[in-house]
Amino acid sequence: MFEAQVLAVFSKNPYQYFNYKQVSAQLGINDKSDRELVKKTITDMLQHQVLVVGQRGKFKLNPIHVEMNPDNILEGRLLMKPTGKAYLLSENPEIEDVFIAANNTHHALNGDRVKVQLFPARNGKHPEGRVVEILERSKKLFVGTINYSRTIPYFIPDDVNMPIDILIPRENLHGAKNGQKVVVEITEWSDHVKNPFGNVKQVLGYPGNNDVEMKSILIDQNFALEFPKAAEREAENISTTIPEKELYARRDFRNVLTFTIDPADAKDFDDALSFKKMENGHYQVGVHIADVSFYVKEGGAIDQEAYQRGTSVYLVDRTYPMLPEKLCNLLCSLRPHEDKLCYSVVFELDDQAKIHKQWIGRSIINSDRRFNYEEVQEIIETKKGEFAEEILTLDRLAKILRKERFDHGAIDFATEEVKFILDENAKPIGVYICENTDSHQLIEDFMLLANRKVAEKIGKVAQNQETKSFVYRVHDKPSDEKINTFNTFLERIGYQMRLSGSKNLSASMNGLLKDIQGRQEQNMIQTLAIRTMQRAVYSTDNIGHYGLAFKYYTHFTSPIRRYPDLMVHRLLTRYLTGKPSVNKEELEEKCKHASDMEQKATEAERNSIKYKQAEFLSDKIGQVFDGVVSGVSKWGIWVQLDDSKCEGMVSVKTLTDDFYYYDEENYRYIGQHSGKTIRLGDAVSVKVKAVDQTKKQMDFVFVNE
């Protein structure tokens, strides 16, 4: 509790010994209970070797801390647990995570970027340290519930990884009532105080209300609910008429067959395909992307807000767009029978999908037809329908491109997307899995091709050419440690992978994913395989995209909903007109921000799904469902239901037929007397025991067979 103040006393006098009474005197502490806390703090610091002991119960600063060694200082993000303990996730992937005890976090919170001082290494022990500086707070606003007490109201955060409550003086409640969800900012947090003080910024309403919960999810991940007035005004003032000079400055594709393919409920269409059979027997295929950069000027109010958001967020029942509605649903949406400004990549392909020519530049199109995925899939399957010949040719070319990608080592992770059927009140009344059909993959393959060729256009340079700073979408290969751990587990259950060379690894991974199709262990192995992979991010350092097996890759095709794509469009314009490279360090900062916001958007989307799954099961208490064991931990066994894909936990405490011990290495529980095993991937039957919608938690119990 008093660590910072105690450390300050020893740091000012690094060569002098003090006992706890002398330290208390220097801090002006006379209260007996507080002096005992000082004594306990000194004991903890001695245990962590921050202090060393001298004669007669006196202590001084450990000499290694007198002058802080830069080699013992790390920077990174803090991953905090509900208990208050934390781990530093270093920005250097070669450095092991650092454990930080709850009393050494120095008021840092989950996700904060911090500076950590390492304690002296101990043989066989996990690296440990303490937070010495908070470099950047991950959140300024927190979402949770107001709880009145006899003394002072307090705020309980929704985030289980925030282990402290915030005290709210009554004058800072601003009308918030007991039990309501609110948005709070921290106003004061003194070093010697455990809990911070806060101020209610916004009252959202009562928990359990759908609108309240969806807004809570967004705010909790740092997304603004409204556009700033300056951005709204700027959008209103954008003309809907295309300037005549743009018609002459761009390549005109308005007389070429063009169409969009999107989900049936989509409102923004940011990509289109054009198709023309050429006289030489080749095909001209154009990938046309909304030219957002024409309307959104760099540094303007819309641009600043789009940068902060980084991405659109797709919750179960709503979309929070990156751009104001006038742009994403009107000006920049490639709606049929309207002239639209685009950035295009146009290919001349032969029958084997080999590229003979390509062109990248600004264009104007007029889409002939808006298709949804289901309509195109029907054309592919029946070989009949509007523009059937063109769509079937594109599908054939796409399949050739897809095969080439997998032949070169791309990994085929077939993930499932959960969709809900909602009633008029946004209550889920059904769940289904969105299939990844040929129509989806047709679009995906041409978008991948465009992204790759744009990255190559800027990234591939001759020896005598200037290397220009660019935004790449990179995906590092998995670490040897993770792959070896995964393979060791596979061998225990009768599978094996070839680990020599990245191409062999990719081919072996694809073979594995194909072999497990339809088997009981499919879900388990696929889940572990995905966890083995690194996360794709944006970066100016091109290390290639391991999962796609591309040496050069970027994101160019969705500037309506992803800020990095807008950055790529601007950089293309700059470099295609011969201008010099932008500052790499500034661009890298933007890449890091975009990667962070993408991760936050993913977390928000997952949380909205979890909330709807809990809501879907809330009226099914006591009902029995079939499922599969999707995870095991020391707290219990996670089960994903087959039909709804809802995931809940069976607590270890409910396993009463035997004493089960946790075999962490093999992802299973084993009954001590019966030898019965419950492992990852097992098919099971469970009963819904309890549901907590606000916590997005579902409790199950196993049904005895």
C-alpha cells in the first residue's frame, strides 16, 4: 500500500539503513495500524530483493537499484488478472513475459503501457518485476455499475480484469441511480490510496437493456458512440456531385460490366468487380474500391475521428461505422446505376489466371447490378442466371488463384461465423452458422490478389531505387516453442506434423486440418492450431504474411471500414505521382494504433456475441444440450454447444462422481478412482444451470450418461 512512498525514502538515501519506525517518521505516519502497513511493505520489498537487510532490523536499498540499469528496464503492455496480479507483455517477442505481483503494479491497470524494472533473476523462477512508470493509459473512460453504500457511492467496473472499484463522491454522480450502468473517468488517485476517485460522465441506463449493453461494450473498448460535431458538419458540406474534371482525370469503366457481391443486409458496398472478355481471348478483371481518399481529406475532422476509431465495429445487432453515414452508405458506397469514384487494380488474365498486364490507378465506375452472396452461389451451382457466363468464369479463375495460394504454403483455416436471428426487440430467437461458400471465396480471392499486387507495386524495388515507407499487413510465422508444444500434444493423440521448413509445416498443417474434418477431435485440434499462430498486424517492416504465403501483402480493399486501407490509398497516390517517401517512424506509430484498434474491435464483437449467446440461453435454464469440450482450466471445463455455439463452463466443484485432477499438459481432467478422462474435444451433454447476461457467463453441469 505504501510501496511508492517507502521506496522514495530509501531512494533519497540509497546508502543509509532505516528501520520501519524511522521510515514511518519520515513519511509523517504516526498511526499504529499504518506503521504496521509500512512494516509489511518493507518485508515485501525485502522478499522481492528491492531492499537488503542490515543489523538490528534495519534495511537499505539493494545496490542494484541505486543506479537503475537500463538492461533491467522493459516497456510493454500490462495484462492484469482479476486477482490484481499482472504480466508485462514485452514489445520484444524474444523476451519472456514478466510477472508482477499485485502490490507491485503501482496503480497501473489492464492494457496500460508501462515501464517495468526487473528483479534479480532467480534460478528456475519466472522473471519478476515492478511497475516504475505508467507511460500510457489504455483507457480514460470505464463502464460499470453504480453501487450505493452508507458512506460513499462506488463504481464496480464491468471489466473483470480491473480489480479495483472507483469511489464516486455524491456531487460527482450527476443523477446516476443505484444499480445503473454508467461511464466513469478517474479524477484522482493518490499514491497511498488503494482506490481512485471518479466522476460520472454519462448515465447509460439499467443492466440487461440491449441498447445499454451494446453501448457499454463499445465504450469499454474505447470507441466513441457519436461523431464529433465538427466531423458531422464536414460530412454535410461534402458535395454529392462529382466534379467534371474528375471525369477526365480518371480511367473510365462505366461501360464495362461491373457488379458488387455482398451480404444481403449490407448497406456499404466498398468493392466491385468488372469483367470483359478481350479480343485476344484473355479476360480483363477489375477490382474497384471506393475512393474514400477523394472525400476524406487528410487532417480534417472526419479524418481525425476515422484515425481514432481505426475501424468500423460490427456488433450482433448494429454497426458502428468508421465514417459518417453520408460517406459510408451514400457517397462512397458503390451502389448500382450511380457514377462512383474508385481506386482500381485491373488485371489482364489468361485462362490459367496468369497475369499478363496490370494497371493501378484512379477510376470511375457505374455498377450494373448488386448481388448478394446467396444469388451468386445459386448461379455457381445451377450455372443459370443473370451474368452467369461472367460469374462462372470469375469463379473458375478464383479457384485457380486459390489453388496456387495453397500450393505455395497458405494455411486453410475454415473458421465458423456465428449469426443470430433477432426479433423486433433485438432478442435472439435463433442461431445459425454463416457458410463460407464459393461466392464468398470468389470475392475473397480477387481481393487478396489486389492487396498483394498493390503491396508488390510499392514494396518490390530495384537495387538502385529508393525504398518507400508503406503500410503492410504482416503475419509472422509461429514460434518454434509453440509449434513443438502443439506437435507434442498431437503425437499423444495419434497425429503428427512435419516440422522441417515453413512450407512443409504449412502443407502438414493443411493435411492435418483436412484429416480431422468430421472427427470428434476436429474442434479441439483446430482451436489449438489457431492459438499456435501469431496475430496479423499492420507494420512498415515487411516480413511477409505467413498464413497467406505472400511475401508482400497489404490492406487496400476496404477503406470505408478500415483506416489502414485509407492510408494505403493515400500512399499510392503519393508514390505513383513521384513524391518522396513519408517518415517511417510516424507511419509505424499509425500502424501500431490501427493494430490496437483492430484488436479492440475484435474484442467488442466477441463480447456482443457472448452477450447474445447468454441472452439466447437465459430462458433455457434446465434444458439439456449436446456440445464439445472447448477448453480446460484449473477452474473448470468449457463446453461449446453444437447447435448454438454458445460456450459455458462446468465448474470443477460440480464434478461429484469422483475426485478429478487437472492434467494441464494434456488438456484434460482425470478421475482419481475411476480413471475417467474429460479432455479437450470430447463430445458431452450438459444442462444449463445458470446464466448471467451482464457478465456474459453461462454455467453448465454435465448430464450423467
